[in-house]
Amino acid sequence: MEPASLRAPVEIWRIIFHLYLGPSVPDVEQVASLQEFGALLSRSKIVRMYLKYEQARSTLSLVCRKWQQLADQMEGRRIVESCGDTSYVWPPNADISKADRIHYRPLSEQRTYRTVSNQRPRPDLYVRPIIQVGFSEPLAKTMMFESCYFVTPANTGVTCYQTSPVRALGIECSLGSISSDHYTLQAIYHPVFRQLTVLSLFIDFPFPPGPSPGNLVLRELKCLILRFSVNCSNQYGAHGTLSTWKFPGLKMLRLSGCFAADGQTEINEFFNRHGEHLEELDYSVRCHRIPHIVHEWKILHHLKTYYQDSLSQMAGNLRLLEDWVATHLQPLRIILNEAWMWECRNESTFYPTLQAHRMAISMVHFVLPHRWSYYAELFGPTKSTRGHLSMIEEMQSLLTVVEDAGTRVEDVLGQPHNSDSAAEFLKRLWS
């Protein structure tokens, strides 16, 4: 008798394989939230997902020839890592022109680099830190650059219509170099990037001086992630670039990091230009030497989701938030970021502030970044360390505020705190 692997229809095995393999690396067209866009452009998260998927697929292919053929047909999104030339490409012999995602990473003797392949040790290589990418062949939808210098060739007749459009672009520059950021700012003006859906930049701000390439207009951009670092070497004041950028379709914005005081005007002009159409906002950017900056709430007419680092930060926003909810009369999702449970608060001012703005709290749904089962494990029978006690206090504070205001806390799957999914967590939290 034939084994079950040969008797069962291919359609049945394909369904089973999908369940076993889990999700592959997401495509930029499938992403629909600021959180998902951030994960899409996170190298560490995507590489872990990619390796897990490929290792599971390799296991299936070892069973029999039929399973190997089927596993090959279910290949996930293809990731290629490159130095920008032919000296190093991973996976070995990969065809970079067929990649769904390309990660460009400069290698140098001064930088320790570990390849994503745990099975293939790589000898030390030296490559100059300039990455120059030619656009004479199709490009990947998602491109990531970790570079001291990111240089694109001059626009000599090559347009975005002659190449595959890049829809997601992430650039992380080495800091402290005026010339490195100048190259990056010049590069993103190349016409091959005009159809971007998401752009992520980690760069010094205020921007360094240099020849202005003109206004940057990306009409299809939905999500912008800007992480700033104070440009201490900039002796020339703010350089008028950010305030001239125009993204008419922008729906999601994350501003984080720290900038020098002379960049405040540009930040405000950019935010006021795009705030009216924003649906998701993460405004955790801070001015150097100024502890807290409150942005303009009145222009956020379509806001649905707001991100907060901590309960104390939320308390500082409650007066403005209360005016906003009184005008819009619509609930707002507040997503608490990863580190919110580790803060230190002044309890003598925290609860009076919350009680004074109870209406604002009642219009808010809090969303946690993990499942209830994750928090149940955190609050299990572990040692009562100082950090653990802080986590307990923060979660108890949040639930107390929620119960008093008559609103709710949801986990990342949308399950409320009074659901069966949260029962084990609540039992451990209050025990």
C-alpha cells in the first residue's frame, strides 16, 4: 500500500503545509497599520521570520520527493543580503534581480558582522562603506540600507517606469557625519522611489547643509517613519528640507528620537501640513534638553490610533486629549509601546490627573503590544525582582484606571481584559 504522503491529494497537503509553515515574510501590499509597517522594515524581526519559515520548509522537503516538490512551490518571499557588489551575497549564488527584499549592508574590518545564515560561517571581508546601487535592472519591492554612505547614480534617463517600482525603503545611516546624511537625502529624490508606500529614515536632524535637491513629493506614500538623532556637528542651524516635503496620501506617521532646538520650527511645519489626514500617530520625538513637547491636537481630524510610551506620558496629554474627544466624539485606540510597564511614576500626581480628565479616559481603548497569554507568563511564579514588581504595579494601575472610567484594555488580538483569554492573567496578577 502507498504511504499516506502519496495517497492524499495535493490540495490537502498544501493546506497542511500552510498550517505548519505559518506566515511567510509579509509583502508591503498586505500591510495595513503603522505597527505592521514598522515590523516590515525591522531587519531582525523579518530575518527571524524568514529563517523560521525556511527551516520548516526544509524539514518538509526531506520527507519524500513529492513533499519536496510541493515545499519548493510554497517558497516564501525571497530575501537577499548584499554588500552592493559581487563580493558577498547571501544566500550563496542568489539571484538578486529576483529578490522580494534586498538588504544592503557594508562590511568592514572595523565592524563585526554576523550573517543571517547560522550554518555558513563567512570569512572576514573588507568593503568600502559606500554603497552605490545601479537601477539598470529590476529592483525589489522592499529595500533596506544600513550604510555610512548611500549613493544612487545620477538620473540619466532611467525612470521609475523602466524599473520595478520600489514600494518600501528603509535607510539607517551612521551618525555624526554630515556628508553621510547629505548623500542619503540626495538619494531618496531619485525617481525610482516615487512610488513608495512606506519610507523609514534614521538620520541626524536638523539636516546638514548642502545643495537643495528641491521639494520631495511622494504621492503614494502612506506611512512615514522618521527617527532623529541630534546633529551636534551641525554649526549652520536648521536646513530647510523637512518643511518642504509633501506627502498628500500620508495616513501613518511615527516621529521618534531627539533633535536640536533649532529644528523645532521645521518639525512643527511638517506636522501641521500632514496632521489633518493622519489616522495613526506615534509622536515620541523630543527636543534636545527639553523633557516634553506636546504637539497640536486640533488638526488631527481623522485620528483613530495613537501610540504612547507610558501612562505618565498619556497623563500629560489628557488635557489636550479631552478637548479633542469632546469635539470629535469618537473613541480612540491608544497602543502602549513595549517598554510602558517599566516606567517610574510620581503617584501623588498621577491619579489626580487621571481623575480630573475622566471623560477623556472613557473615550479611550487601550491596546497592549502582546497577547494576554504572554503577560500571564510574565506574572507567573517568578522571583519578585524590582523590575517584576514594577510591571505588576503598572498593570494594576492601568486596570484600575480602566475600571473606574468604564472603558477597556485589549491585547494585540483584540481580546478585552474581561474575556476568557485574560482570565489566567488576571488570576496571577491579583494573587
